[in-house]
Amino acid sequence: MNDISPKIRLLDALNKRETDRPPVICMGGMMNASIVEVMQSSGYTLPAAHDHPELMASLACAIQEQTGFENLGVPFCMTVEAELLGSQIDKGTLECEPKIVKEAFSSTGHVVFRDLDEMVESGRIRIVTAATSKLVQTHPQLPVVVSMTGPVSTAASIIDPMIFYKELRKNPAGAHRVLEYVTELLIRFAEESIKAGATVIAIGDPSATGEILGPAMFQEYAVRYLNILTSAIHRLETPVILHICGKIERVRPLIPQLLADAISTDAMVNLGKLKEDYPGLTTMGNLSTYALQWGTPEKIAAQTEKLIEEGIDIISPACGLSTSTTLANIRAMTQTVQGA
Amino acid sequence: MNEQTEQLYFTALSDAVLNMEEDTAINIAHKVIAEKIDAYRAIERGLVDGMNRAGKFFEDEEYFIPEILLCSDAMYAGLNILNPHINREHQRSRIKIIIAVVEGDTHDIGKNLVKTLLDAAGFEVIDLGRDVPPSKIVDIAIIEQADAIALSTLMTTTMDGMSEVIQLLQQRGQRESFQVIVGGGPISQGFADRIGADGYAPNAPAAIKLLNKLFGKNTYA
């Protein structure tokens, strides 16, 4: 009985409906699977694919076909938003993901608030949405996941994070003003992606962890703006996956307040226990990317089995994959879930 | 000035750092100079004491990154005023540490925390910043005749740069010249062992303890 499409299975999991087995996906964005092996064998390579919709779509397909992940994920970085907002980006190399060379502004007080309609039409949002449209047309059975950078992380990529973090405490009014602005842009990005056919929006917010912010600021800044963004996406009847980096002990009680349809966590989090404590939560994760890079296929299969036994709803890597991860290791993960 | 009155200034400096009050730290530092109180002791018993208390709060998870960054601003603001007034006798030779975030990673919060606590602990720190190529790290460590190299990363994708630093040191026959320690989100003791690092620390206060251990001191306080 394998006639259920990956798209339906993922949507069922996100809608808390019974599934025959958990989906196994890789959300893209900061957690993409564009490993060197796939790029070399397919000929669709980074950094070129960051800037060309056709290439972006082709690379997403190659990743899906070769790894066995049951989704298509775009883009392959978390700099689309920061670049649009004025930060200087280095697009990276085949092996190394894009990064921010210089943040656009020196403090919240210096942020220039631009017209959102204009911004949506510029930068790489159009490249992501064009790639999304193409993928939706060519692969109706597969869910297309568009990955975005969370509000705090976006803000911390247009203002030097060392300054922005201090302003969260010293200048809350300024910090909120910037977070409202970037959240509006993210909502527009999500809307355009959904118009292009995105099945799911995934949000990664690595700069907004409980470890960095502590519970009070996690509540005030992370939960608040993530929920504004999630609600806006829900109004377009599209589910949201949220990835939280790092340890979550200090913010654990706040997790159920997050409105996202699934919560993905890092490898150090005991996801089975989290699910036990909050049965209403749809959990995603969290196969160690360290194991994926350095482990053996047997070990990876065993760890994947464990996640399945614990009842994790969606199986995925726990963090960004190293580009030197091997296909054999990734396949050990996907094939274990697929029972191959 | 009697010892008790001096201690009031030291406590005020320490509290200013702990309470993230940069302006207060500056004001009191100026008063310390005006009152001709020993600048070295004001740094040790005031600013550094405050940063150590802040570090303890951080370990205990009462303070998080925004707080610790503001504490370190207050400490450095005070240091800028007091440092030029330190007596020569206190300018002893210190253990020199090169610190950097390896190439490809632009996250440098953890590294900055370690740097602040190393400063507070009396190490001499050369901060190469973020996104530094392994060859540059090795070059500067050799030129500066540093004692240790501290490397940080927050992303799994840039961990390889750490082992590259160690390989480069080996190639140049300089591996034994430096203690190499690694840390950051995705790093583990297992990874440190695998690449042949001398130590691993899971967080900034632990990095200071590790270096103290490697160089034969007891604690950083």
C-alpha cells in the first residue's frame, strides 16, 4: 500500500491525521541538502543556482531524486531576505553556503524602511517563486517546501547581531519596530511563495534560540513575531514548519505557544520526550547531521529507526547538512523510513 | 584613602559591570583615577570581578547573550579608562591566545563571549574576527608566537576548517607550539578528539576553565 503521494502524507502529518508512516523530508533554506556529490553528478551547481530559477528548480529535483527525501526544497541559503534588505552577501562556493559579509545597518535606529511592494518584486524572491512554480508544475505528487529565515534571524542579519542583541534589551521599541518591518516582508515573501504553489512554508530562526535569548526575550521577540508570521501563512491555508536551533530546556514551556504546525529541533533535543510531554505537538527531526557526515549507513539506519519508534511525526536532519555528507548516508536515512 | 573606601569604588565598578551600566562604569573609573586609587586593583577587584560574576550568572542561566554583551561593554568602557594608568610592574607577560571563527561562518557571538571572558581572566587575546581562512589563522599564530589557538563555529558546514588548521600546523611542523581548542554549537568532544585538538569546551566559561587547565591555573576567578 504505497499509493499515497508524498505530498498528501506530509500534509496529513502536518494536519495531525493518521499516516501510514512518517514522511522523511529536508526543508531547504539553512537546512538544504545540496551536497557536493549531488551537484557534481547532476551538473546543477551552487553558487549559480542561487540566482537562476531554472537551475534552482533543477538542483532541487536532483537532490530529491538522489537523496530520496520526499519533498522539493528551495532556496539553498538563508540570505534571500538579508540581501533584499540591503546586507552585503557573499554567494559562497560549491562547498560553502552563502554568508553575510556586512550587515546593512549599524543599529535599529539606522534601518531604512522601504516599500514592501517594491521589495517583493526585486531581489531573489522572484527567483524562488519562479523556481517554486516550475517545481509545482513538474512534480504534482511532491510537496514543495519554501524555506524562509525567521524574523529575529532576519533582523540579526541586517543589523550586526552583537548590536541587535543588545538592543533587544536596551532599546525594545527600536527592536520591535525593526522586527515588525522584517516580519511584514517575510509575510509578503510567504504570500508570493504560496501564490506560486508552495505546499508548506518552513521557517528557520537560528539567531532566536532559547540559549541566546533566554525565556523572557524568547517570548517577547521570538514567539511573538514567529506567531504573527505563522498566523498570516495560516490565513492562506498553508501549513508551517518551524525549526528551532540549539538546546531548548530554558524555553521548553513556551514551545506549545508556537502556532507552527510542526516543530523541528536540533539533535541534542530529546524529541521523543518532548512529544511525550506535549502530545499535541507535531514533531520533526532530528537525525544528527554529525552522524550523517561522519557515521556509517548502519549507524544512521539505527538512529533513524529509533526516531520512528519514538513516534516522531516527520523525520528529517537535525540541522544544516555539511556539503561533504555522502549520498550513501542520506539514503540510509530515507530508505530506513521508506522501509526499503 | 583607606582600604574600606577603596573597596566601595571596587564594588561600585563590579556592580556597574554586572548591572550592564556602561555610563556608571565610566564615571566610577574616572573617579578612581581622580582619587589616585591603584588602577590595576580597580580592574582586578572591580571590572574583572563584575565580569566574573556576570559569567557566573551566564553559567547559571540567569543571564543570556544580550545581558552578557552589555556587561562586557561596561567592562571594556571601564578598562579603556583604567588601562593607561596601570603601573609597569603589573604588565607581566601573559599567555597569548589567537581566537577566530573559521572560514565560512559569520556567527561570532560565542567567540566574542570567549574573548571577553579571556580578557577578564587576564589572557592576552588576538581576535581575528569571523570568517577567517585556516591559513591566515596559522600564519598569524606563528608570527605572533601565540600559546594557544581557540576556534569556534556554529555551523556544521564549517567544522572542516578546524581540522584544516590542525593539519596546516602539522605540515609546517608547528603542531607542538600551540594548544588548539575548539567549541561552538555543533562541536563535541568526539569531534575534537577526531581532529586532534587539545581540548573542547561546550560554552564560554568552560573555555576559560579549559585554558586555565591546559596552562596550569586553577580557576579564572
